[in-house]
Amino acid sequence: MTRPPSTAGPAPGPAVTDVHARINAVVKLESARIVAALMRVVHDVGLAEELAQDAVVAALEQWPAAGVPENPGAWLTAIAKRRAVDHIRRSRLHDRKAEQYAREHDQPPDLSAERDDVLRLMFISCHPVLPTEQRAALTLRVVGGLTAAEIARAFLITEPAVARRIATAKRTLAEAGVPFALPEADDLAARLSSVLEVIYLIFNEGYSASSGDDLIRPALGQEALRLGRLLADLAPHEAEVHGLVALMEIQASRSAARTGPAGEPIQLHEQNRGRWDQLLIRRGFTAMLRAREIGGTPGPYVLQAAIAICHAQARTAADTDWVQIAALYRALAALLPTPIVQLNRAVAVGMAEGPQAGLDLANALLVDPALRDYHLLPGVRGDLLWRLGRVGEARQEFLRAAGLARNAAESAFLRGRAVAAFEAEPASAAELGAAESVGRTVGEAVAEFLARDLDAATVRSYGQTLTRLCRAVGAGMPLALLTAEQVSQACAAAWGDAAPRTWNRHVAAIRSFSRWTSATAADNSAKTADIAAGLERRPETGGRTEALSGPALDRLWVRADVGLRERTLWRLLHESGAGVGAVLALNVEDLDLDDRRARSGAGWVSWRAGTARLLPELLAGRTRGPLFLADRRPGPARMPAEADRCPDTGRGRLSYERAEYLFKQATGATLRRLKPG
């Protein structure tokens, strides 16, 4: 449901402007209830939102002249329901339902049913069948009442991208036949967890923006708080819901103290606690009391809220009960052993047991692929190293963190800490002067290296390696300060578990880059160290890739989470023994289903009964175009050639990269392993 559109022409008078403001407010507050009420009628999120928007248009037409109704939300709901009844009648479907709703729409509202409808809407918009970013966008649209433009501004993406996310989410829900119903008891915990995840994701993006210039986006955080409070009102007997609300209330209470005059971050222990919002803290305490009254084993949000309460109860930073916080993080890590939780635990342990204990935990995360581009890992290590007196190492970690941070305020803050480290250690200041005399950062050197006269394939191959290196060590780090140890750590995190051939390809690229940086230094005194010195080639067996077989294949064929397209492709690759490129190049008109074979550029591709059972369903009546289609239609700027486009659906041919990615996501292996041994 969108906000009222702006109108062209002369500026509206004060009365009209006031009416438009009232409509804006009503849409913001009542959007979820109106769309949820319509979902009960039409069972389609997209259609429900369109009908709700029709009611808003009717309000824009009628209210300036007739006045704003006493209960504007009920007026909009009634109009929208009438439009829903008209829609059903026009389609000549469900006539009995139309008559029933026509009789019922003027009846006094059932408040209990309305609450349940809004809760159903939240479960649908956060359904696990949708990717996380689509869940967040759809929830803000249909439950929060935000426009696509507002969502785009909040997440710093384009409005068309938001519109695509929302449209795709609606289409996915419709195609999956997701019912407008509360989850069954067995499924409730997982579905509720999905809703909580989306609300907290929205809150975190407002509380600590992942990109852009500003550290905080208050409107997004406020919207998440509103959704959390609404959910707590709709599901009052769920402890985790109240735990999430308590966590958000207390974290939001620090907002005014989290940034300085220029928008720079202020760390928790340096914040003026007198600026913390005591009303929000009290609301957080109240929500936590409700969670404790409900009882049961504390979940992840209740534990995180307990940690936030420990901070809120401390009158000064020195009064913080770090021993209790470390114990709570230990319990949280046992329940939710994610890398982020482990990193936060390292901070708490560093405060409770000393910086070396915290550094030991943080060091164990250096090879975790999930954190290889996460700026807070080197940021935490830099702080712990600083406290241990290892200022030079701390400086390098702060520089690396600054290069990884996508938020401008955080990046500037981390660079400031690196400068402070230089100033705190005289030897480091001299080293900084030497680094500045070279005049190149890692990112600048990589750009120069790739700009040489190289063929396209070499640029692409070297670029993959060096772009990853830039993200790992920080593109803004002075090249002269980059060490072989840092490069070795970055490579271990990025490609430590890769096949020998892949590892050796990346090592070769870094060695070439290292030789070039030394050869192109301004003078001998500015020559860089061999940053590839710690990298060793791995022996390559030279044998064939071991094929999947036996139980591994049997499990693959019966996986319920795999779509028809992937099941057919994988079966065909295994049964035919053909190359991935040859199979993806097949067209529908090439198939001979009776003889179980197809003509390809390299000859014939044949298959057995497993593929033969799947192909008719995959074709779905198509007679021309690529056999394996991409997930969606291409945009105008990326339109494939006619030979690679389905004339019936408009979708392009499935790419090798996408097919390989999906197989790796599902199995951890490459498609070549489907080829019979």
C-alpha cells in the first residue's frame, strides 16, 4: 500500500494540504490492518495492496470536499473491502464468497480477528520462501506502509530495485501458494524466528548503517521498533518477541549519544550516559520483565536483551559487569554459534579476562570465510592489540578495517584510530612518512597493475584475486606497510579450502603483483617487501575430479529443497556424461524425447530414465528456445541474443556461473563431479 501520490498543477490550499497530511498519517498507521483485512478476502498480497491503494485514491478525491471521517481507518477499510467484493463479482469467481463479504463488510469489526489478520500478514511477508532482502522490503511495504521510494532511501538502493524486490516477493508467494493462515504449532517457532530476523535486520540497518555517509538512519530504526511493538501486541505470549523489543528499546535509547557533532561514532565506553533516553530504557526493562514472566529457556533475543540491560544498569563504563556479560555471551554462543556472536564474545572476554584472552578468541576467527570482508574483525583486533601495547600491529588492523568499512562515518573513525596509533608510537610515525613518500595505497597499486597492456582473460583472472586481496587488507592501506603475513592470512581466509589448482592460480597472481610493485617503486629505498613470501604452491595431483557416486548421489536425487530445473540439469549431466557447457547450450527443438537424446554442437547428448521422467514437466509445453532457462526475464540493458531467449517466457538461457553457484550452494561440490567416473 503506497502513500498518496503528489499532484501536478497549482499548490494546494491549506485545507487540502491538511487533508493530505491526515491521509499520510492514516496510511502509515493503518496500512497493515487494511491489507490484512483484504487478504482474508482475496488471498493475494499484490491484489490486496492494489485494492488498498484504490481506497487511498478515493480518500484523496472525497475527503477534501466531504471532510475527514471520524474513523478514517475504518472508512478506508470499508471502501477497500467494497472494491474487493466488486473484483470478485467481476471475475465471476467465488460468487458465494462475494455475497457473504457483501453482507459482512458493514458489520462491526471483530477486533480479535483483525489482530490475527495482521499477524498472518506479518508471517506471510516474512515467509522463509523469500530471500532476506525481499522479506525486509515486502514487510516495510505492506506492514509498515512505506513507499518504494522511502524503502530505497532507507537502504540506499534504487527505487526500481526495491520495486523489483517487492514484485518478485509477491510473485513468489503467489506461485508457492502460501496460505493466509497462522503457522501450525510444529512450524511456529521457525516461522516466528523468520519474522524476528527481518525486524531486527531492519532495526540494525537503522541503528548502524552498513553503507552510506551516516552512521544512523533514525527513521528505519523507528519503523523497526514500531513493527516490534506491534508484533508484541499481536503475540503477547512469545518470550522471544518481548526479548527483541527489549533489545531494540535499550539499543535505541543510546542513539543521541552514539555520534559526535560531525556525525563521527562514539564508542560505548566513551558515551555521555546522561544523553541516554531513560523512557526507552524503562520500556526495555518492562518488555524484558514480560519475557521473564512467560518463562522457558532463554532464546537468543532474550539473552541479547539481558546483555543490553547489563550495559543500561551501569552508571558509568567502569561499573559495567563484564564478567556477567561474558557469561551471557558464552550462553548465546552455545545457542547461536555464529561468527558475529563469537566476535562479540571476544570483546566481552577481552574486557572481563584481559585483552590477550579476547585476542586469542578473535584470532581464531581470522580464517572464517564469513568474516573475511567484515570490518569489525580487524577493528576488534586493533583495539585488543592497542590495549596490549602492540601499537604498530593495531595501526595496521585499523587501516585494514577502514578499508573494509562501507559506511563513510565508520571508515573515517577507523582511519582516525590508525592516525592515533601512529602518533602514539614515534617509530610508527617515521614509518608513516616512508609510506606516504611512496604515494601508493594497495588499491591504487592494484588499479595501476590491472591497467597495463594485458589481455581480457588475464585482467579478469588477476582482478578476481587482487580485488579480494584489497577487500581483505583494505584498499586504503599504504602499500609499503603491507606485510607477507597479512597477505597469507587474507589468502587463507579466502581460498584456504580451495582445490590446489585454484589456490595456485591465486598465488601466481599475487606473486606477479608483488614483483611488479617492487620493480615500479619510485626508488630503491621505497621498494616493497615480497608480500607473497609466505605463500607456497600446493601440489596438484593432475588426476580426474572424483565423481559423486553411491549414497551421495542417492541423497541428491531425493532432496526436497531442490527445484525442478536443477534436478533435471543434474540428472542429465550425470546420465549423459556430457560437459556442462554442452548441456546448457541445448535447445528444446534439439530434443528427441522418444529416443532420449538431443543434438548438440559436439554431437549427441543422450540420457536415461531418470532424466526422461523429468523433462516433460520441465518443458511444460514449450517447443522452442533454451532448454534450461534463467530465473527471471532480463532487463532491457542485458537482453541476450534471440537464440538464447525463450520466445514463450522471454527468459534467457541459464548461465554456467549461475548453474555452478546453485550446485555449490546445495552440495559444496562443482558440477564436474556429476560426470560419471
